[in-house]
Amino acid sequence: MPQDRAPRRAEPGPDEVRPLLAQARAFLYPRWQGWHAERRAVERGLARLAGTEPAAGQANASAGMAKFSASFLAQALADEFGGRWTVAGGLEDDGGGLRPPGGGWRDHFWVSHKGLILDVCADAHGLDALYVVEEGDPRYRRTVAPADLKVMLRDNARRIDGWLREWRAFRRGPFT
């Protein structure tokens, strides 16, 4: 946690959390675009080596970013409000994740805290971008065990640590 910012309180309500989620999403958006650009460059290089055409790029910047974003958001929320904010997720092959209207389950990850689900990437699956809903919302189903999730998130740690350093500097502002 940044040394110069004390957490406000351990159990914020949905109305208190939403503005921070919107600000975090605005912060993450160009980082998602950068990640997709890096990935497209690698895919183009691999396609050239294989003599094939690269796959089409993502139409939505939040597509494929739920694990990164939930990892980042859990720590950013803990910095801001204190308490334990955990990453949760589900995989479509296991009948979990996020279920958009009229569709089947999609792999997805979010933050869970004291009965709330907090999500900044739902638009990757055709829903609104931000959700703060109660656990038990039928659109979300957790199927990834905590031990498995820890392994899945390990590969994201270096990138998330960099994003968190930038976020903390952004939140502190130039005069604090």
C-alpha cells in the first residue's frame, strides 16, 4: 500500500466503489490497447515465419483482459479501501465465468469482496462495461478453485506490478 494514503474504510458500499472502478477502467484502457498491440505484433511475426495470415485483432480493448484487470483491481481496491479483495473467475468449459444474454458461458474473471462482484471488463462479452452486483448474480459463476487461480495469476504478476506502480503515482497526483 502506498505510504502516503491510508485506506478510507474496510467495507465500502457499491456507490462508493463505482467511481473508483470507472477511474480504474479509464486508466486500464490504454494499457489494454498496448497489450493487444504487442500481441498483434508477435502474431504478425509468427504468421510471417509460417507463411500465413495473422488472425484478426480484437474489436474490444477489454477482450481477453479480465484476468489482468481483476488482478490489478483487487490490489487497487485494497490500497484504497483496505480489506481483502480477491480475484474470482470461471471457465466456460466448466460451466462458469460470465453468461451474456442469449449466450453460453464465457471465460471471465472479476473481483469479489464481502458479497459483491466487481467487474470492469464485462463489455468484452457484450454487456455494460462496469458491474457492481451481489454474489449470486446469475450472470456470474465461479468455477476456478483458489489454488488453481493462484497459479493462473502468477504469470500476470510482473505486468500488474508495473500497472500498479503507475496507478499509485496517478492516484497520489503531482502535489501529494
